[in-house]
Amino acid sequence: MDAIYSALLGAVQGITEFLPVSSSAHLILWSSFVNSEPLPIHLNIALHIGTLLAVLIFFWRDWFKISSGCVEFLSSGKKSFESHTMLPALLVGSIPAGVVGILWQDSIEAIFHNPQTTVVPLAVVGVALWYVDKIRPASSRLSQLSLFHAFVIGIFQAMALIPGVSRSGITILAGRLYSFDRHDAAKFSFLLGTPAMTGAALLNAGDIAVNLTHPDFYIGLISSMLVGCLSIGFLLKFIARFGFGAFAIYRVLLAVLLMAIL
């Protein structure tokens, strides 16, 4: 039963981390209504490591270009978009969430980590994402990214520390505000999440080492990684054709259902 539970939670994490529906809200709801207790720390860490690996695997070409661009600059001084725009943008964009997480993570968890507080963010961000995507043109490409764009999107990412907001949803919304097309807004959202996921894993390195003997740690990790890769591919294809209306409807319906239950 522990193996099935871990695999199912991994699937939930892999789907909701990348679809703009809030993974933290779904994990809180799952723990509250299905298991009636908080998610074990070792399993929570495993699920997030799995989605980190999913981003690294799915976008391996982009990470390779960034790495090779940096090596080429250090060896020959040749500048590239990856070494002098994308990498600095990812670092700058990660600052707001890193600062907020370090200073106020415990307070945020104490106040917002319960099913009741996910209702409003679920509905509001879902509708906002659909509306912004509807009114903003898709006139910019990722090649036009600036450090200012990245920092502002990073501020939006910091808001995702509140369960129900959705890290992918709020950062894609920010990207669409700057008129990046859906694919590029989503791609930068996923790439930007990598430093935050890596930092969270490093901060929990002690807990990871202690819990490496748990079989469900690996089951949850692998499940979230595999489902995460599938979810990224699905989202990029889906939003290119249909936009974000379906996700807005889902979020609002989930918020209404929660209000009715609670």
C-alpha cells in the first residue's frame, strides 16, 4: 500500500507541478482528505526531486546549450544568448523566490498550508491566466528576454510559495503579460523553476540522506519524474492549440467544490 500511495502521489505531483493547477494545493488536499495527515517529509522531497529531474531531462538540449555556451565563453571569450542572457536571466529571476523562501517560508507554511486557504488563489489565478492570455498579443520571443523581464517574472514566482497559486501558472501569466508567446512563456517558466527546485533539494540534503533507505522515496521520485516529462510535453502542445481556458475552468470548479466541502 505504501508503494501504491507513493506512486499515486508521484503522478499527482508530476501532473500538477507543470500544469497550471498548483501542485502544492493538490498535495495538501490529498494529504488532508485521503490520508488525513501531512505528507511525510521524505516523500515530499522525493516528489520535488522527481519533477526537477523531469525538467532537466525534457529540456536537456537547452541545458547543454547553456553549459557549452559558458564553456565556450571561458575558453575563447565568445558570447552567446545562452551564456550572457538566458543563464543570467535564470539566476536573476530566482532571487525573489529565494529571498522570500529563506526569510518567510515557515510563516507562509503556518498560515497557508491548509485546504481552506487554497480556494481563493485557485480561482483568481486561473481566471487571471486565461484573461491575460486572451488580451495580450503573442508578439515576443524568448530571444528578446531581458534581465528586467526575468526579475519581474521571478517576483511572480515568489507568489507561488502560497499554495493554490501555481508556480507554472503564475510565471506563465507573467510571461504572457510581456507578450511572450505561449510556448516561450511556458518554456521559460519551466527553466526558471529549476534553480528553485535545486535550491530546495540542497536545503533538504540532510533529510534526503536520512531517508534514502525508504523504498517509497524512490517510487515517488521515479513516478513524479516520468509523469512530469509527459506533462511538460502535453502542456506545450495543448496550450499552443487551445490556450488556458480549460485550466481556468478546472481551477474555478475545484475552488467551488472545496468551498462546498469545507
